[in-house]
Amino acid sequence: MNNLNMSQIKERANEYIVKEKDAHFREEVEKLLSQNTEDADKELTDRFYQNLEFGTGGLRGVIGGGYNRMNTLVVKSATQGLASYIVKTFPEKAASGSLKAVIAFDSRHYSAEFAEAAALIFGANGIKTYLFSALRPTPQLSYAIRFLGCDTGIVVTASHNPPEYNGYKAYWNDGSQVIPPHDAGIIDEVNAVKDIKEISRKEALDKGLLVIIDKEVDEPYQELVKACLFRPELIKAKANEVKIVFTPLHGTGAFHVEKILGEFGLNVITVPEQREGDGNFPTVAFPNPEEAAALEMALALGAKEKADVVMATDPDADRFGIAVPNKSGSFTLVTGNQMGVLLADYIFLSLKELGRLPPNAAMINSIVTTGMQKKVAQYYGGDCVECLTGFKWIADVMRKWELAAAAGDKDAKTFVFGTEESYGYNIDTQVRDKDAVSAAALTAEMTLYWRSLGKSLLDRLDELYAICGYWQELGISKYFQGPQGSSIMNGIMEEYRKNPPKTLGGIEVAKVRDIKNGADGFPPSDVLQFFLTDGTVVCARPSGTEPKIKFYASCCAEVNQGGLEAAKAEVTRKLDFIKKDIRAVIGD
């Protein structure tokens, strides 16, 4: 569709105007059509040269009128496709009228409107839908699917993207995002939609096809989070010894984090300017705890309050980041890989100390996450199993382990923790996605635990480096917007496949793993991995949710006679050379 001429673009624009019932989005396109300028034609082309793709995770795009934008028509069409797939997949439940769905939404512009539009499409298709009364985090949506016995779920969010974006993530009946074969089946149904079934809000409510929920799921979810803690008595006894500064970055996190930590008596000081939900995200360029700039206000307040830990959640509260005081008196930002290491260590240690470490205990992380986590798991007699990037794949491994155990496999692994480098953590099987709320609660407890032993989180991290070696990671992303973006990224990946580098950063490449058609037990995914002779792993993959290509590198050096600083210097030098080689390829 990329080669449409201007006449075809305008024909699609006029078709959209007829179908779109939301006046705001319709008028945007009408205004562009009336202008007849080069700039207006360029904007129309971007809005109509393709349909916003319903990918394996759902939808994500810029809010606005047009087939290549996030708007009510696109959301309705996607939901009709999802509803059709659910009805076909569970025909007996469809016939008995017992299909159920649940929908949550965050603070972004039009999130509430998109959520209700989706709920009414489900209702028109005979699917009873639970809709949260106000913004709620993604992990609670995952929990609600299982808690309410739903067949599917949706969360309306664009996670950590800039304010002009919104999105839509589809979930299966186990509370995880959809994977094969359901993802392809849903995409086929979405692409085949011709007619959209609709129902009014009043009719949906009157027929019991729309049910508004809040505390009946809030309270059990909060109890679940509290039940995941190992030493609640330690928190209550020493709560006044720790001061926490927290920011939800204008998103959904404050509601649960403040309540749960507050009930334990912890002193939580929320950044006032960032506490309330606001789709403009006025105080940050990117509402992402991975970005140091997003934590500037929290760090300033942390310094003022002499906080023991600064915490941040992203808008839909599935990602979690922290900063902790260092010996110089400033704050050190803890990376997603380091946070995963600290939580893995604390979980395995606590299970062992409390006599609850199960046989075959194992954690799960993604193939682009630090190899240090496997070292930590093995230190406690456990294991760490890799999966593809994305928490849906962590959930898939969890599911397989559970099925194996249920079938009587005595060697089946028992899940204790899941994590990926992009600030995602999961500590309970009742949630099948990243959960920043649980991570915040466990981090508060972990901070108190090490403090009770006279250590900081940074002290413990240095101890783990002495045990497992010093590990450092590198991440590079390059955006390729517009009609040619995907072809540029595909070209980069194909060039790597045709002519894989013999060295990266001056280090010989010992092995290349191409997962495009599946490899080593992984499902097919557009990922290349380069294993270097010194143990460094470099990965390349186009993002599944944004128009960008991402590179990752994980490098290690033993902490020997030269000490930790020498190991850090060695790893930094290697990563600098690897970074130079990658940037030469992507033109950055």
C-alpha cells in the first residue's frame, strides 16, 4: 500500500470520514482535505499510506484521524476482529452467552474513550465485558483476567511512549499477551473486518453486557502484592527507618503503590507535580523510568528529603526503575539488568533462608538480558532459562512449566522470578506480565533487609560482582519513521544475515544465532545474536512496538587481583569499541 498516489490517498481519506463517528478525528481529516497544500498532502499520505498494523502485541501509534493512526474507528475495527476470533475459538461459550472480557486503561489522551469503545464492541458481539471505572495499571489487567475468569482482555496504553501516542494490548485467558497461534489468528480476523457490530452504552448496561468494576478487583490485587513479600514483619518493625520518594510519571502507579506501602507504615513521598494522571506528561519528554531525564524531579526531591531510595513507574505501571544514594552523596541510577540481578538475588536468598526454595527453582529472562542473572540463580542452586524478548514469552515458559508439573514431570521447573532488561519484573504467577507495583513493594522490603545488615543495595551489588564477575550492558536504538522506515530496518538485518561481521569491537565472532526461522527451541523472531570469543553477546532486533531497531550487548570481566575498578574499565573499553561498530552500520 506504500505506493498509493495522492488520488488514492484522498479516496481513502474520504472513505474514513464516512466511517469515523468521532467528530474530532473526522474533522482532523476533513480539514487536511480542504487545505490542498503540499504540507497537508504530506500529512494525509502519512495518515493513509497504510493501515495501522495490528501486530502480535496489538496496536500502537500516534493519536489522530486516519487509518494509520490511533482513533475510535481503528480501535473498534481491531476489537471486532478480536471479538470474532474469541467467538470462533470458544463456540460453546459463545452459544451459551458465557464469554467474558475485561478492559483497563491508563492516563493517556483518549484512553478512557478507546476503552469504552472496545467494551461496547465486545458487548455487541455477545461478550460480557468488565470495564474499570478509572485508570488502572497493566499488571492489574493481567490479574483481573484470571481473577474474573475472562476469555480475553485489553489494556489501552502506549506504555512509555511520548504523549502523542496511544496503544492497545490484547491478552489471552491466562492473563498473558497473545502468542502463536492466537496472535496470527487474531490478526487475520482484524484484517478481514468488513462490518463492525455496535451497541449503545445504555443497552450494554441494561443487558448486563457492560459491568463497571473497581474495588472488587483492586482489593484482591493489593492483597496478592502483599502476599508476595517475604518479611512483612521486618517492614512493619523498621518502616520508619526508610524514606521512599516515588513518582508515577503522571500515570497509574500512585493508586496502588501509595496504598500498599502506606499500609506497612512506610514513608512514601510522591512527587506532587507528577502524582496525578495526565496524558500530556507535562514534566517529562519521555515518561519512561529507563530515561535518566524522566527521574530528574524525583531525584531532586530525593536529595531534598534524603531518601533511601527513589522509585518510578511508567504510565501503565508495568515498568519500574530506582535510584539509590551512593557514597558521594548523590544518587546512582540502577539499570534494569542490575535491578533484575538484585531482585533475583533477594528472592533466591529469601526462599533459601526461609526454607521455601522449591526443587528445580528457576527464573526466566529474555535473550537480551544480562548473563549475570544466570550466575546468581546458579549460586543458589537454581537455574535461569532464556526466552524471546517480551513478557508474553516469559509467561509462555511459566505456562509450559505448570503443564509439565501437572502432567507429573518430576523434573519440571518451578517459577520464582521473571525479568527482562527493559525494567520489567514479575514475582507472582497470578500476574502474567511485568508488574511495577509488586516490584516496588519487594524493593522496599529488600532495601530494609540489606539496611538491617548494614548494607545498601549498591553494596550488595558489589558483593555479587565479586561472586559472579562484573557485568555491564549496552543498549542502542535508532528510529526509522515514515513509509521507508521498515524497509531500512529490514535492509540492516538482511545485510547482517548476508555478511555477518567477523569481529565486533575488535573481538572475534565465534557464533551467529539467527532466530528468524526459529533456532535452539525458540519460536521464529527477527533477532540476530553474535556470540564473541570472550563471552560477550551482541543482539540486533527491530522493535515489535515502535519504528526502531535495537541493539544490545552484554559483557563480563572477572573481578581478580586488579579489583572491581579494573574489571569495570576492561568492560567499558570493550563496549565502547562495540558501540562504534554498531553506529557505523546504522548511520548514527
